[in-house]
Amino acid sequence: MKNYYYRPSASTLGRKKKIRKKASFSYLKPILFFFVFISLCFASYLGATKAYRAFSASRLANWKPETAVVSGVDGDLLKEIQAIANKKVNTQFTIKSAMALQETLLKKYPQLRKVAVKRGLLSGQLKVEAQRRVPVAKFVLPNKSVRFIDQDSSVYVDPNPAPDLKIPFVELEGVVPEKLGGEFVDLVESSLKLKDQLDFAFLRFNASADSVRMHMPDGCIINFGPAKKMRQKARRAAQIEEMAKEGFPHPHELDFRYFDDGKVFLRQIAH
């Protein structure tokens, strides 16, 4: 039996090797093209970012507002703040300028709780957003000057209160600090709720003794004594006043100073 073998020629082997090299190079070509494309895109992004930052920095440093807009307030306060903002139009206005304007407005107008100054780089608008304090009561001090107290227990002056502001009138006796404690604010708010049960003309607080007196439109007085257990005292006062309508002389005074001992005194006020 004879065995036959086929031995390829040297020229044939060379051609196969060349074909394999061409096949592997054609496979790597799209990958290389992809990496080159990504590199070019990334380089373009970095260049555009640096150019935008340089443009923005130049724009920020040399920005001048074309108009000024004020929001959040009304009345005379709006006119005054608008006039201040208008002076900044067509002048160089940097970030430091915005912070300085914000501090100036807060210092000049203590009735403002917050002020935000924003620069519209594209619109050319200088925006001033102001927020008023929300008062819980209006106090009249012994020297007849008026102060407001807000929900944050801050005492402040407001020469231009909101025209539709409706808050109770409260007389204050004693020394009034610049900032009252949170307990005092709770006292004010709980006392003002008494109007739902007793239609009073005004309240009088003694800051030193921490006591409350309620003055009724007909001249009657309810002396609540220490500002404690106000809700219980209000309910009892409403009951006694309802019974007193039937025959007890007016004006009279309800005295709750001994309420902790279970006693409430009702006496006529001498003319």
C-alpha cells in the first residue's frame, strides 16, 4: 500500500501568511478609528470648556445691568428699593457688588427677613428678591413708639407696614429687649388666640412681671396675672363674662392672680 503526501510549495505558504496579516489589520482598523475619534472629541470638549470659562469670567467681571427688577414687596417699600436698584443700572456690577447691596438693604430695612440679589448675565437684569417679616403683634412701647415682633422673636421697626396688615394691638410695659425669647413669642401667640373666645379691644403685657391684662371694649378688665395656663383662664373668663351679662354691674374686673388656688375674683371697678 502506498501513501501519498502533498507538500505545499514555499510560494503558497507565503501567500497564506500575507492574507492572515491583512485580515487581522482590517479587524483592528475600526477600533483604532474609534479611539482617535473619542480623543478628538475629548480634546474639543476641553478646549470649548476653557474658552467658555474664560468668556464667562470676562463677562462676570465686566457685567453691567441694563434694567433692575424688584419683587416680593409692595407700596412705598417697593418704590424705595427700586430706586436703590436703579442706581446700579449701567454700572459695573460684580459678585461683591451683589453681596454689598444685599447687606445694605438688610441693614437699612429691618422689616425685611431675607434679600437675594441675582445677576441675569444673559437677560441683563438685576433682580432683587425681598421677603418681609411676618409680625404676630404690634407693640406700643411706653414712649409711644411702635415695634413689631415676628415669628422668629425679633423686635423690629417698620415705618412702611403692609397696607392690608391686620394684627392685634398690644401695649407693652417694662424694658423691651432687642430680641425676645421663644417663650415670649409663644405667650403672644397663645394670648392672641383669646380673641376667638373674648372679643377684646387690646392686650397689655408687662415684660418685667410676665403678666397679661385684657381690656374689653366696654371698659371691663380681665387680669390674667402670670402668663400661664392661658387657655384654661380664657375658657373660665368666657364663662364668667357670659353669666355677668345678666346683672353684674359694668365695668368690672376679673382677677385670675389666684387661679392656681382655685379662685377667681369678680369685682366692680370704681368710677
